[in-house]
Amino acid sequence: MRKVGGLLVFTLVAFLMLGAGHAFAKAPYHIGIVTGTVSQSEDDLRGAERLIQEYGDAAKGGMIQHITYPDNFMQEMETTISQIVGLADDPMMKAIIVNQAIPGTTEAFRRVKEKRPDILCFAGEAHEDPGVIESSADLAINVHNIYRGYLIPLAAKKMGATDFVHISFPRHMSYELLSRRRNIMEAACNDLGLKFHFETAPDPVSDVGVAGAQQFILEKVPAWLQKYGKNTAFFCTNDAHTEPLIRQIVAYGGYFVEADLPSPLMGYPGALGIDLSAEKGDFQAITKKIEQVLKEKGASGRLGTWVYSYGYTTTAGLGELAKRIIDGKAKISLDDLVACYEKFTPGATWNCGYYVDLNTGIKKTNHMLVYEDTYVFGKGFLEMTKVKVPDKYLKIK
């Protein structure tokens, strides 16, 4: 495991040039970026826009060709596959990045490689099983939920928690990585002196729907705080639960380290009733605005996030890594990946490691797990990327 320091500060020159109708010099090659739509994966899409801002739109002589897959991608998998494979018809295409790498990405990459073995294929936040996506992707990325199983309880203790509540439901607990993270969290809590509690909440895709699942959280958080105490930290595995959880923690007490896939846009705007349209895409400004509201509500030091969206940074970072590899300035490595992520996240640090198959013990050098330092509103960074995670937690199933 390696971490690379060094942060880059950017000017607005590229943006202003685009705004002024500047035409980029014709790019020597193209990089294809595939994301969800604004309604499904806004942060992922904003990362593609960031790359276009810097390297230009392929349709206008620039480098980046961005397409989106259907919102109902599970029902339109063949359409999604065809869209990805279609990028390989461009003779100037040198790399294809899919973020999030939804089901069907493996098959799409396999077909791309059959047509154009020279094209780099990168999968951001792979949804398919590790052994599946690794079979066709040159590089697959996932958030480091194994390390976070230890780091999130440790952060909770640093924030002042004495108890830790993990909120989920059977469907999520049937997923190997989510179940494994939960078990690591329990072991970590026991070792760190935190009392671990597991609470079941309704699945938003069940009959109660999102509204019913959110209402359950709104009603239960005050009761849980009364049961476990004001110094209880909460973690939920589902995005729909995040907003009501944050709202009630702000109102009644407790701690919230970070979301399942952390971003200042995950839960906070809705929970706090904040309009962030003026700050769109500026994660430092977004964080500052949220921080001010939390201070005004007396919740300073009790809630955290990753300052920069994981989805945004993964799209931009993988695009940058592909460019540097094509230009002969980087290779597929932990150091180069972190350097590309940190290019787009001034002030924040990242760390990463290789995925290791728990059954075979084999390290997969084309599958990397990443995480960003935790930022606590009103307190600052906790420097979690500097923490050495004990090996014992990596072996927990």
C-alpha cells in the first residue's frame, strides 16, 4: 500500500477559454468516458465535464468523448454494452472509462478488446464480482470498504463516540463486501472500546418504498439515541437512509462519520435544506457552505464526509491516468493512480491498495481499492489516510 502526497492548484484558464468559445488544438487521440445521467449519477457525470473542461470535447476537436448509459441499465443491458463497444469504432479512441461500471461492463470490455486490443479499458466502482470484471478490464476501481471497516469506527472514536450503530437490511447484508465490512466494523469496535449495535431498517426497494424507509429512520434515530446515548455514531449502507439520518443527528445528537459512498452532496443538502446550485461542481465551496450551516445549528464537530465526491474524482482521475499512460508519463500503479486522483482534489489526500482475493490470497494488480481522508465539519481532516490498518482485519470474512 502506498500513498502519494502533493496537491495541484488549478487556474480557471481552461474554463475561461472554453467559455469564450476557444477551439482546442486537434487532439492526437480520443478518450471515451461513459457515466450515468444527471438523475442517476450526477457526480460521475461532473467528473466527465471536468475532463472536457481541461482537454476539450472530441466533437469540437478535443480529446474527451462522453456518453451516458440508460437510467434503467439493468433492463437495457444490451443497449449499454453496444454504446460502450461503439466507442471502439473511432480509430482515434485509445481508452474507455466506465464509471460506474454497471453490470454488462465486463462483456462490453471483452468485445472492445476483440476489436481493438490496444484500447485501455478502465472500470470505476465496478458492480460485477471482482473475478468477473478483472477478466476484461485493464484496471478496476472500488472504494476500499475493507479498510473502511476499521477506519470508520476509528474515526468515530476520534470524534468522541462511545457506541456505534450499523444500519442495514438483509439484501445489502447478502453482498459479500458489505457483509464483510460490517463484520470488520464489529471487530474493530470491540478492539477500540466502542459498543457495536446492529439495527435493521426497511429496504427502500421493498413495498414501503423510499418514503417509508426514510420515515422509519426519522422516527427511530431519536429512540436509538435515547437507548444508546448521545455519544452514538451511526452508519448506514443505503443512500436513501442517509438524508433522514443526518437530519436527525443534527437535531437530536450523535455522530455521523461519512456516507457509504461519501460526498458532501450525499444527504447534506436535503437534510439541511441548502441550495447549492451556485456552488455546483466546486466541492470546496460546497463543503464550506455546509460547514457554516452545521455550525449555526450547533452540530460542529459531529458530522463528516469526503470533501470531494468519490464518483466525481474516479471519473476524472481515471481519465487523467489513461491520458498519462498513453503519453508515456505513467503506468497502472498505486502511486500513479493516487497522483491522478489528487490532481482533482486540492487539499485532500487519498490512499489505495490492491484487491486481495480472500480465498486464494492472490493480489490482483489490475484491481485497486481507494479511499479519501475523512473531513469533519468544524474540525478538519482526521488524517485517516495515514493510519496503518492492522492485518488481522483484512482476514475477517
